[in-house]
Amino acid sequence: MAAGPAVSPMAVPLPHLPPLAGVRLAAGEAGIRYRGRTDLVLIELAAGSGVAGVFTRNRCPGAPVDWCRAALPAGRARALVVNAGNANVFTGRAGAAATRATAQAASALVGCPPRQVFVASTGVIGEVLAHAKLTAALPGLHAALADDGWERAARGIMTTDTFPKAATRTARIGEATVRITGIAKGSGMIAPDMATMLCFVFTDARIPPAVLQRALARGVEASFNRTTVDSDTSTSDTVLLFATGQARHARVPAEGGPMLREWTRALSDLLLDLALQVVRDGEGAQKLVRIDVSGAVSARSAKRIAMAVANSPLVKTAIAGEDANWGRIVMAVGKAGEPADRDRLSVAVGGVWMAREGGVVAGYDEAPVVAHMRGREVNIAVDLGLGAGRASAWTCDLTHGYIDINGSYRS
């Protein structure tokens, strides 16, 4: 197998991932597309586990997304199957049949209805998934299930990723300590809009599915929905949150309430951690970029402006070239279609205000800005001077490496 791309210079080391009660994992090589690497993951969950999910808004979703959307309202999950290398998208009836066969095979192994098996796929679009290879590999994975299989699972869902992505947190619910652990994959085709490429989060808490759903939706909105690599929303974007209910804590009321405050904060923090790991692994990326917008007419307007800056190829290439061209930021603000006043606009990079209220700052010295842009993390601030709306977004620079990776993706 040919060597993959070099590990991102912004890679985050995999943290220690202790067992999480009610979760067993296994990963193996099914030969779906890759050779000499894991490409199939099976995760078994304790009986009675709850589930929540958010999915792509792309109007051409993959068959696994359709399957998960249909299964989600029941709120119960016993297993998760994920394959890498083939997205099972734009494959018509064959794609739906492959997903159904996968769920049926896994359900027979773990002993549950097929609709309690969630399925996700990532990889090339438009090629029929050879699900016979997948289902043939599942019995071996089932026999290998273990509570310490987190790293292999994180690696098994990768495609063009250069490092596995995982995070874990603990929180208190009443007098009990519970754990939240998640894995994610993503490197390109990242402009999530209700999810990322693939992200799977697990907690041993006992939380009703409706409460899980609300917490996940809020957490995703403040994390994955504020990140972008290339402005392209995948056809496979999926974030699933599973609650195994194995921790012993006071009963969580149907409305959630104050007793979940610490757990909800931990979940949101974990989701942002995973989302930023995806941006750090943006295809060809060398720099992580944060855009903070303030003074907008509303928080929604601020978010749209921040994402317009984050998605601008001209801004991203200027950052790659370490060019302190603040005019490109002004351009991106103006094209967002949100209220903006040229004569009130202020722009800063690295904490240095370059333009204030529509003009260049008197005596502006570009040297510290250029020095800041030579680092791995670049901070951009925009103040519109119109109101109290504020928001943040994260992106990466755009280098020739992105072209190299995507120009040869299928070869």
C-alpha cells in the first residue's frame, strides 16, 4: 500500500481512553477499498442504550444516513457499524440493500432488531458498496469485541485523515461521576451544517433520548457547525450520541434540568475538541484559524459573517502565504449578505488592529501581524460596530496540499 500523507503538523496526540461501561469495540480489515489497514468498525452497546443524532443537510445523502434517520425516533441502539473507503452514496437500491444487509448481519450477532443497529459509511461516492465483504468480516469483529478498542476504532473510520481523533471527559450527575468519550473522522469535505463527516460519542449516563437529542443539537451548533475546511457539506455527515445507562446516578427528569448542567458542559467541550481536531487535520492544512466576530446586529448574523470569512479561498490562501492582506477579510465580511457598514468596520489579526472604523489605523505596523501569521494558530477579529451580536468560527489555511490530496483521491 502506498504511503499516506504526512501527519498534520497540528495533530493532537490520542488521549488515554479508559473503558466506558456498556461499550465494546472492534476494528478489522474487510478490504472494502484499502489494503493493509483497518476499514471496518463494530461497536456493541449495552441493552437499553439510548441514542440521539444529527445528520447532513446535503440533499443527496447516503443510504446509511437514510437508515439512521429512520431508526432514530425509537431512541434505542445496540450496535454501530462503520466502514471507511466507500461512502455508499448515490448507489440507489443497491445502497439501501447494502445498508439493510449490514444492519441485519450485525443484529443477528448482538441479538437485537435490525433497527437498533446504526450504520455509517465514508469514502468514495457513487460506487456500489461490496457489502458481502463487510458482512463476512463482522463475525470476526464480534468475537474480538473489547472495552479497550478505542484507538483501533478511531483509526478504523479514517479515510484521508492523517491522525486518529478522540476525546474523553468526566462530569458529575448528582453524586455520581460519569464519562463521555468520542471519536471522529474528517479531513476534507468539511462544512458540517448539522454534523461533521463522522462523529460517535458515548456516555455511561442514563439520560432519556429526548434530553440527549436536545443536548447534542445544542453542542453541535456551537462546535461542528462553526467549523469549515473547504465549504463542502458531505453527503455522509453523521453525529451520533449513545447513552448506555450503566452509571449509577439519580434519575434524570424528562426535561433534563440543572442536574445535567455539568454533563452538558462536558459534552459541549468534548464536541468542540473533536471539531477542532478535524480542522487541524484539514487536507493540506498548516494553520488553525479562529475568527471572532462582534458588533453584529444578531448572533445569527455574526455566525454567517464568521463563516463567510472562514470559507473564503482568498482569506485562506493569504493565511497560507502569511500575507497580512486585511482587505480580503473586509471583502469576505461584505459578501456575507449580512448588515455591515464599511465606515464602522474594524479588523484585527493576532490582537493587532489593522483597520478601525473603515480606515487603516494610523501608524499601523505590519511586522507583528506577519510574525503572528507565521505561527500554527492565527486569530482574526472583526468588529462591525452595529450591535451586540457575536460568534466564532474555525477554519484552516488552503495550501497546494489540498489539491494534491483531492486531485488523486480515487487513485
